[in-house]
Amino acid sequence: MVSRFEFTCSDGRQLLVHVQRRKGARHLRLRLNVRNQIILSAPWHCPDQACRKFIDGNRSWLENQLNQVPQVVGIRDWLQHSAWLTVGGQQLAVKLLEPVSAGCPACCRVEAALGRVDFCLPVGAGDAALSSLVRQLAGRAIQQRVAVLAQGIGLQPGRVSVRDQSSRWGSCSCRSNISLNWRLILLAPGLQDYVILHELAHLTELNHSRRFWQLLERYDPERCQHEAKLNAISPALMRVRL
């Protein structure tokens, strides 16, 4: 059985459909992942012919999704379009300072009092250098913000890690370890705090029961508004790549 099919759009574009066969799956399902790849989930023994027929039968839906979905963008393009990051509960303007002399190492300067973040890149530095600086900044800034918010509500999380999660803003384990998405620095301060408070609430209620939502509303009285805003912008932000 094949793992990929070719899909030709009505405008002539040729795309790949990646097949993920799963034991226990009962139905065929098409979706786009955060890299805008076409994914077909299928039962383990589903024949290739049935998969191709399903793709062809959903051609109109698939092309409509491809035309509407946000584009995948690199962090440099994102910052040039949306030139700010949230650090320390503040929205700071971003400047890409380049070129500096070739002998100078890439660095990041956070000037909170001046309301800005400066990324200094050497002559000839590619996007990887900027991505590395953004990743380092996100790790420090998000961990520090977790510490501030946790102290404010009298909680103590375990290990706090910042990762490149493909579709989730955060998670909390049964051992009180919290994992957060580096893209939190792309959110406005209130939304960033909402995500962190959501995971901190799981230290007390490791579920999404009524008690959990009541607790989260104590931590963030605007949690309904924040959740709605986050849901609206997540498809675009999850497609920002380092």
C-alpha cells in the first residue's frame, strides 16, 4: 500500500496527499496540518483504490480548504509584518539590526524600559541565526513569565519547557511539568497570560471539568474572551515557522 498520492488542483498545482493508516480507525478523513500538507487518515487495511476514490470525491472541499488556509511563513517574514513580541508581560517593538560587522556574534537585546527588542545579526547571517535568537528569547521569556504568574497565585510548577509544538499552545503532565509553545511570544500579553494560567490551573485540576473552568475564571476573569480570540488567530500563528 502506498503512503502518498498525487493530487492535481484545478489550477494545475500538483500536491502530495500523505496517507496515515491507523489501527482502530474506522473512517477516512482529510485534513491540512500546520505545514499545509494534505493528510489522509485511513483504516489500517484500507485499499489504495478506496483512498484515491475518497480523495477524488472530496476534491471541491479540499481545494476550498487549500484556498482559505493561512500560508506558512518564516519568522523573519512574520516579524517584518508584525513587528512586536510579548516579553515580561509587555508588547515590545522588534527591530532587525543588520548588517553588523562580520566578526560580531548574533545577539538579542531586550530593552524593556525603551519598549523594544533588538536582534543583531552579522553580515551574511541567514534565517537560521534569527531563528536561533528567537528560540532562545522565547525560552527565557516564557519561563520567566510562568514564574511570575505562578508566584502570584501561589503555585509551584515542576519543570517548565518551551518547545516547537505543532498544534498545541501548552500541556501539563500528571507530574506538574508544563510544556509551552514558543509562539506564545507572538501573542498579545493578555492572551499569553491566559495560556500560561490555563496550564497552571491544571496543577490543581488535571482535567477540563466544571471545577477547572471555575478555577481558571478566578485566575483570568476574561478567560472566555481570551479563549475566543485565541481560537480565531491560532490557525495563522501555528503556521509561523522558525
